[in-house]
Amino acid sequence: MASNYKEYRDLNFAKIAEEMLEFWKKEQIFEKSVSNREGAESFTFYEGPPSANGTPGIHHVMARTVKDIFCRFKTLEGYQVKRKGGWDTHGLPVELQVEKLLGITKDDIGKKFSIEEYNNKCRETVMMYKDQWDDLTTKMGYWVDLKNPYITYEKEYIESLWWILKQFYDKGLLYKGYTIQPYSPSDGTGLSSHELNQPGCYKEVKDTSIVAQFKVKRDSKSEFLFANAHSDAFILAWTTTPWTLPSNTALAVGEKIKYVLVNTFNPYTFKPVSVVIAKDLVGKYFAEKNKDLSIENYKPGDKAIPYKVVAEFTGKELVGVRYEQLMPYLQPLTDADKAFQVVAGDFVTTEDGTGVVHTSPTFGADDFRVAKQNGIPALTLKDEAGNEVPTVDKKGKFVSPIGEKLKEGVAKFKIKTHKPLGADDFYVKNYTDEDESHPDYKTTDVIISIILKEENKAFDVRKYEHTYPHSWRTDKPVLYYPLDAWFIKTTALKDKMVELNKTINWKPESTGTGRFGNWLENLVDWNLSRSRYWGTPLPIWRTKDGREEICIGSLEQLNKEIEKSIAKGLMKKSPVEKGDLHRPYVDDVILVSASGQPMYRETDLIDVWFDSGAMPYAQWHYPFENATVFEQNYPADFIAEGVDQTRGWFFTLHAIAVMLSESSDVIKAVNKKVGNGGVAFKNVISNGLVLDKDGNKMSKRKGNVVNPFEALSTYGADVVRWYMIENAPPWDNLKFDFDGIVETQRRFFGTLLNTYSFFALYANIDGFVKDEMNLGDEKHLTNLDRWILSKLQTLTQEVTKAYEEYEPTKAARAIQNFVNDHLSNWYVRLNRKRFWKGEMTQDKKAAYETLYECIMVTAQLMSPVAPFFSDWLYKNLTDNIRAAAIKNNTPLRFASIHLTDLTKPETNRIEEDLEKSMDYAQRICSLVHSIRKNSKIKVRTPLKKILLPVVDDSFATRIKTVEEIILAEVNVKAIEYIDDTSGIVVKKVKPNLPKLGKQYGPKMKEVSAVIASMTKEEIAAIEKTGKLSKGGFDLSVEDVLISSEDIPGWAVATEGGITVALDINITDDLKREGIARDFVNRVQNMRKDMGLEVLDKIGIEVEKDGEVVTAALTEFKEYISVETQALSLELKEKVAGASDVDMDEFQLKVKISVKK
RNA sequence: GGGCUUGUAGCUCAGGUGGUUAGAGCGCUACACUGAUAAUGUAGAGGUCCGUGGUUCGAGUCCACGCAGGCCCA
């Protein structure tokens, strides 16, 4: 007989995947799955580009499984899902890798190694592991278009980026400002965080630290500080960089921190002062033993300084308090009215200092940020060219107006120095190699502290030892210093971003509202500048004096400007004529300004995050090309990346989209056309981390890194994918455990495969062929068929909903439950006999149709998660009828499951009553098994009856529809339904707490006691009349839960409101039948031991052994023969060559021979 | 230090709107079943629901404060 359905013995899921890959490749299934849907509505997915300069890890399998699931699902639903792959190619990691490869440092670039060569090397290196990535993509079954990927270094891509930047520029959303960065005055250059992390960079140094007294301005806001003060009120703030004090413009406090006001005396001037300090830090500046000293008796010069805490308040109350400028040498250029007040800072701690942080926006990153957020100006001045500069110049020296004041101070307070100091001699650190061993050498910090002490403005001055970063080249201290940078004014559209974020469906929600939402609320402008070589150049050219500038938004514009410049004689020919827009070529472009001045490119590159965040536009080279494709694929319906991308890609996508939607007329028009409010994506899954099985982060150092290729080749992509999704929701961290994968393989895939194999085995024997044109008549379906089909519809509904709600774990778990619990362990198990017995009948056909449909739909529902195995199942089930299906144009005409249309749930086939009944049946069977177990009666021994107390009629009706199933399953002859009238059921009553609670509240204990004490008669009464008055309570039947849990004298089991009693008397009839069944079992085992096939016929000879056995074998001869495929069953006095068979209670001598 | 997040059996996880005895799978032990057999059923052992307070007649669930892990940011 020709096999319609392939049968498999040695199954290997990795091998199936290989086989399917081959097939997909040959038949171009992925390409077809997209082209198939030409003209259909598109579902847009954006691929977050990976960087191929590192090797892929197991977490990429996780992330990409999530992406793949929904793209596949939406394709099944009928959408066209183009998914353009992409590569992230710029950025620091690439550069660092190249530096390492070449054995050079950043300093060598442009010297030992030309920028041109360097960038070429970057270009090569960035695709170093592309092969591995492609391999992973293929092997894990991730469908993404890698034939036409977007690559961020290509000139078209960069042109789109320039276009976007110009949109911002034209609307004033791109500006040059400054940001606080580590800067080394000794080598005149900024340092990257990477350079700062060089070993030996952080050194232990002793610096002068000052606790300065900031005098509070008395007004309504600060009045509370004066209530108990015995002098002016001062706020104490600590700094290890006294040189930043002349540029102080604010003080930061922690809103939740507790502060106190202390009456005491200045230790240098002995004047009475009332100072504000964090409560926790009082002990640091005041000796406990001086607490009780009398303030009144203090005399200037006393060593023990008394102090008294006179008020307590939170930082929140201090916010807004104003104070006098500490060193009024210069005034802020702008917003002077906002300067010199207390603000809240989330970085303030009570770990050291005074719990108040002196803030100087030009010399600290936190300071800068908090000032910006509160509208506090920095203290700056104009240089000769009119540019705004900080109080310290790039050589690390105070500007002369400050120097002048310090010089005055030195003179006024007669401070001895090692040499006369002019206004231009005040370096904030020793950058001029002064002789520090000179007895009168004083650092600028020390000079400042002396001046402050004299002016009653220093509360505590001491040496402080701490680590401080130094230049790795010169060993001189680094300053945190304002450096030029280009910014995108994201703050201008902060509200819009916050608002639009609320329209995005985040999975999990908390990442959107919490992590992302909070980040948006505290947004600062996006610093776009990077001082590197390999990246997208900033398309801005400026004249030397910075008065004229131009932002280039396209190649065409650039070339035009270049022509102008050539005409002016500034260049001979275009440095970018080869089309490479990278450095160094673009740096050689000199443009001409309107007034005829040469303009040079701002040397910065832009943040690589801008590259990836702009991919919705740049991947299509929009707006220069592909306007239609862009409109069809904008915005994204769905994106997914790791949660670590919240402030990375998720943010840049959102920020760029919102800003373009507000600033670009072109995008506004598109938004209107496609009905987009301005977002880049509508649904987003941010998945968690993949940890090792003990919950540790995977790292090379720990040696717990899982090789994705190994996992895939050992278990196959389906099992790995399924495990990852089924185990926990993607946004939870996954503890990756191979034992878990093995379990998934065995428990789910093994079971499903068994189910298929079972189907294939018998379908082949019976020659069953699926016929889509001639579906079986529904009336031949049994209860069990209708039940599993109903379950299948419910499953389809549930799974579809789960996928639509981006809940893949729910989908996978539902499928798994269906396959394991319902399809395999119930439907197939109970139906086995239908399949293996007799000729092909309508009933049997119905069974095949049913099982076929279940496997088919299951395969389809699981296909987004397990694309290989599901397609393999599909092909096995349908390859034999493909030609016919194509001819008839029926649903199974497609070569792959991934080309099919998703089966819609048919709610009219859901039979809730039947599902409920079957649920009862399963539970009753479980209870009967339990009783058998306790009574030690095996299932092969038939029993007479089950007693089933029925609480209401509908219950009995339900059970009757599944009675036969129960009886067959537990091998019992009958069910007897008993109701109240039988008088053998003992009813129990319990309070219905949720209902009673609302009604009686505090009286619950009383009511419960009353209900517990109800008599048999009272229970009957309340059941009959629906009410009962007892113990002062008027109870209704809804207030109690009545159940029957005991039948005296019977073996009983109860669970979840169902009670079952079993008649465990074994009569002679039952015993004989039991023997017959046992005998069948033994013969079957012997057949198996003999290696017989299912259809092989046998003859059985048995030696006589006692009356009961003889009677049993005679009475059930027919039954035994059918079950065991026996042509004869003979009872003889003596059987030669018979083997001993253990029948538990006795032995039999049996011989089996094969009959042809 | 801040934001977010997790904590339930040896392991992996479920446990709308508070409700009586907290569940499943795996693993372990025992028994059974057997023509799906590298399957299957039943039972048993196994819990301070991270801790401490609070709200409530009643808290795994709500609130507060902690502890421990994770991510991101400082």
C-alpha cells in the first residue's frame, strides 16, 4: 500500500529544520509569503539594525523570535509584511575595534594612519561577522529581507539623514550649544569616557575642600528659616573644587532629604551664624559634646563651639529660597533674576558634604542639567569676538575679570604667594608647573578659601583626599568643562512626545509609562555631536567667525554649493565627487558664504543613534526615492528590541518621528494621508534579558555564555524558540536552561509528533485521504469529535486574540495545553479503538477528519513560533493532495503553511455545554481512578456502578451526554444518579463568602458560625424554599454553597464540588471479564515481544487451569480473538512449548503461533 | 542615589475586581495502564506566598516601610 502520510521513526527536530530550510530556499517561500500578499493591506515592521562587528548571542535568538512571530502571524492574517533588514555600521564600538586591530590609538588617526585608511578599515571591519549573522538568521528561521538591507554608511542613507537634519535646522531645532565634558587644559582636548577609563587615569589626590556659607535672602519664601535663628541664615554647601565657586548660580537639595537649622558660630570669624545642613550630617560638623554648651556664654576664640538645632524641614521647603551671590565678581549674562536660588536635584545625597550641592552650570554635568531644567543661567561672559565663554579659559586659567578680583583679594587680605600674581595668573590647577615646594606656594583653591574665610563665607576648610581623573597623556588633572556641541532641541517638543507616547501600545505597559514616560518627562536636548572619524558627518559649514553658516540637506544642494565655491576659487574640484560623504573627503569641502567668506565644516560626527532612529525614512532613501513604499510602511505597526533600547532606539525613533511630524511639511502631509498622529511605531515589545539558568548575566568571564548555534543544531530552532516563548513572557528575563528545552521537546513536540504519527499510521492502513471538496457529514461526528472540534475553535479564538494583543506566551501556552491535555491525552486516547478497529466506516472517517483538522489547525496556529515543524506537519498532511487542491483552488493549495490564510474561529461550532460536560467527565474519571487506586482495584477489572449525587437536573443531563465515555474510560458498567429523595446523600453547607461579606461585613464570623451549625433539615428547607431564618439572620439560598460530599458506606471521592461513589464489589461475572481483559493484555504483550506487526494474525493455545479461568476464556472467546487478532483460541489439557504467563493471582501456560 | 521591574513547592511558572484547604508542569517516591510505547494515568511527599507593620470580618492579592535580584540612568 502506498503511504499517503509519511511515517517517521527516528525523529530529530534539528534535522526537520534543515529539511525545511532547504525547501524554503528552493521554493522561495519567504519571498512568496510577501509577494503573495501584493496589494493587500501592509503591516509594517521595522528592523532595529544590529551591528555585525560582534558575534550574535543567544539573546538575539530571543529578540528575533519575538520579531518573527508577529510578522509571520500578520502574514497569515492576510497582511503584506515587508521586513527590510538593516545593518548599523557607524559608531564607537567599530572604531575601538579597529584601533585594537591596528594597534593604534585615537591620537594616531590622521598622523600615523590617515583618516582615509582608517575609515576604509572601519568599513571592512563593521561587516566582519556578517556571515555569522546571516547564518543565525537563516538557521533560527528569522524571516527578514537581507537581500536588500539598508546600510547606514551608504551615501543614500546619509543623504536622508542630512535631509532630516536640515528640516530641524530650518525650524531652529538644531543649534550649537555646549555640554559639560571631561576636558584636559594641558593638552587642549576633550576626553571620551573611554579615554577616562584607561587604567591609572583616576588618581588619589589631596584637594582643598570648602564648606561655603551662602547667605539667605530674607523674604516670604525664606521667612521660616529666621523664626529661631540667632543671626542671618546661611545655607552650607560643600565643594572639592573651590575654583568653581565664583561661577556658582544655584544650590541643589534633595526634596525628600530632611534638613535642620543650627544656631552656632563661624569657627574662623567667631561670628554667630544660623546654618542649614542635612539632618543626617549634623554630626559631621558639630561635636555631640558641644550640644549643651550655652550659646550665650560663647566667647570668640573658644575652642568648643556650641550649637543648637532650632528647626527642621524637608528639602522641598527649601526649593525656591534665594541667597546672595557668594563671590559677586561677575553677573550672569541672561536670566539674572533666576540665578542664586535653591533647586531640587535628584543626584543630591547625604553621603558626604552637607546635603546641599553647590551648582555651577559650566563645570559639572549634573549642575548643567539641573540648571537647564530649572531655567537657572550659567555664569559666563563675552570674549572679544562676542562669544559666550566660561569663567575659566581653555588653558585652565581664570579669565582676567575674575583674576583681577582675586588679585584684589590677595592684596586686601595680605596673602603671601610664591610670586606676584597678576590678573592672568590664576590657573585653577597647577597647569604651568609652578614650584609647589615653595613655602608660600598656594593653589588658587587655597587663595579662594582664605578670602572666603576672611569674609565670613567659609564654614569649614580642610584637605580632602579623593580620586580624580587625569589626562592619560600629561598626568594633569582633567576639568569638567563646557565644550561646543550641536544639539537637537528635543525639549521644544517634549510635551508632544509625552502625549504621543500615550498612544503607543507598550509591552509591557510599565516600560512605556514608567521607564520611557519618565525619561521623556525629564528630557534634555539631544547632544548630537561626536568627536570621532567613522560616522555620519554633520552637514553644517560655518565661517571662521561663526557669523554665517549653512546646513546642507541633499547631495544636489551640496554639489551646487561646491560649484559656487569652485567658481569663487576656494576649491579646485569637488572632494566628494566619488560619492563618499565620510571624513576626510567631506572635511575638504570648503563652501562660500553669502558674503563671500569661506565656510568650513563643523568637524563633528552625529550620534549613531540618530542613524538608527532615522531608519523609517533613510532605509528607503526617503524623500529622494520610494515615496510610495515609504508611505505604505510608515509608521511601524510593530517593533521589538531589548529593554536596554528604551533610551536608545526606541527613543530616537520616537524623537525623530515626533520632531519631523512637527517640523517637516512633507512628513505632515504623509501623516495626514496615512492617518498618523506623529509616532514612529504603534506597538512595541521590549524584551528582557537572557540569563543563565541560575539567573546570572551571561559573560565570557563567567564562562556561562550559551552558543546560539549549538543550541539550534542540538535541539532545532522550533524547540528553542518555543521554549523561549512558552517559558515566560518576553519582557521578563529568561533563565535559559537546557533542561527546560529538553522538557519542551519531549512534552510538547514529542506529544504532537506522536499524535501525528498515530494519525499517519492508521490513516495509511485505512487509505484515508483528505478530500477538501467532499467533507464528511457532520451527523457522523461523535460527542468526542464535536467536543475536540469545539475546543479547537475556542483555541483558535484564544490564540488569535493573544497574538493580536502581542501576548505570544499566552498563545503558546494555550496551544500546548490543547495538544497535551485535550488532543493527545483525551481525544486520541479515548478514540484509539475507533481508529484501529474494523473497516473504513463513516464513523471512522469522521474520526480521521476530526484528528486531521485538529493537527492542521494546531500547526497553523503554532507556525509563527515554530515555523519549521509546523510547516513539516503541514506538508506531511497535505503534500499528497496538493495537485488536487491546486486544481480545485481550495485552501490547501499552498506549498507551505506560511503561505496559507489563517483559519478563522467558527464560533457556531463552539459547544459550551459539551465542553462543560466533558470537563465533568474528565474530573469524574479522575475521581474514579482515585477510588480504584485507594481500593487497589485495577482498571482492567470491571466494576458495576458509579453513584453520582446530582445537585440539580442540568448536571445529570450534562453527564448523560458523556456517560459512555466515562464508563469506557474507567471500566464501569453503569452510572446511577441519586438525588435527595434517595436519602443516602449527606449534604454539606458552606457560607458563600464573597456574597455574605458585602452584606454582613464585621458580622461575618457570626453568620459563618450559624451556617456551619445548620442541620440536615435546615439545609433541605433552604434548598426547597430558598430561605431560612436562623440565629437572627435571614439567609437566602444564594448565601450558602450546598454540596454533597459523603455517601455513608461507599468508597467516595470529592473534588471541586463533584462527588463520586464507586461500587467496589467484584461479582463472579465481573471477575471473569476482568480475567479476559487481563488475558488480552498478556497476549498483546507476547505479540509485542515476538515482534509482530499490528495486522499479523495468530493462534492461541492455553492450558486449562481451574473453572473460573476456563469459563472466562470461553465466555469472552470472541472478544479476546478480536482484540488480539487471533484466528483461534483453544483450551487444551497440555500445550507443548507453552510459556508461563503471570496473571497476578495465578499462572497460565500459553502458546502463540503466527498464522498466515 | 533615582526610575522601572522581579520575588509563590527542589526547578520553571499560573494565581481578574481581597473570600474558606494557594495551583500546574518538571523532578522525586509508589502504584497502575499498555498495539501512540523514547508515550500515558493515579496517588504521595514537598509552601513562613521575601520580611515587618497597616487597612479589613477576612490579605498571596490593597497600602507603607524594608530586604534581595535584574535593567536603565546618575
